[in-house]
Amino acid sequence: MSTQRPRRRALRLALATMLTAVTATVTPLPHLATPAQALDLFGIVQADGGASAMCGVFSSGSVTCWGNGVNFGLGNGSSANRAVPVTVAGVSGATKVVVGASFGCALLSGGTVKCWGDNQFGQLGTGSFNHPTTAVTVSGVSNAV
């Protein structure tokens, strides 16, 4: 007789027990927030959100961000959290913004890209691992769309 059947049966039983324990102990979180009046963001033409921050591009081409400012992720030269939008320093002519985990990048109308914030893994494309406090140009990008 093969030992495969008892092993499979034991594995199924262990998985079933584990799933039962997990589902029995997981309860939904209570409702923590109620809708609130949104910030006055008239003129935003595009927005994006990351792990803990939001950014928006205004029709004027400026970019504002709010939320968690760790590693200068809001691009305003500060690592403080902001509950209201702050202007990303050094960005003008933006057409699009994308937000990651504590960093952001803006596509500019001329086809260049500027990024700011957490650069622990070199994700900003600046050629270093420094966390720029304000927006810096991504190396080698000139015709982005």
C-alpha cells in the first residue's frame, strides 16, 4: 500500500483545519470613517494615489500632493505629513502624475519626467539612491508620452 493516500488525507485535514481556524477568527473591521467634504481641488485634470499619498495635476501644469510625507514623498521639501495639498517644488508643465510608495513622478509637456521622494531602490531613475526632497529630472528620458 502506498503512503501517498494517508499523506494526502492528512494534508487535506490539516488544510481544512487551518482554513476553519482562520475563517473562524477573522472578523470584518468596524466602519471607521464617514464621508467628508472633499478638499477644494477645482482645476485638477488628473490624479493618482499611492500607498499613503495622493497627487493631482492642475490645468496650469502644477502638481500638488497630500498624505504621508515620509522620505520627502510629497515633493515639497519636507518629510511632514500633510492633510491639505502642498505644491511639488520644481514641477511645471505637468500633464500626468503617478504615485508609488512614498514617491511620485510627473510627466512634463516637453516629454521629460521629474520624480521626488523615496529612492531606496533607485526607482526614480536619477542615477543615485538619494531621496530627493524636491522634484529632479529622470536621467535619459526626453520623449515620454
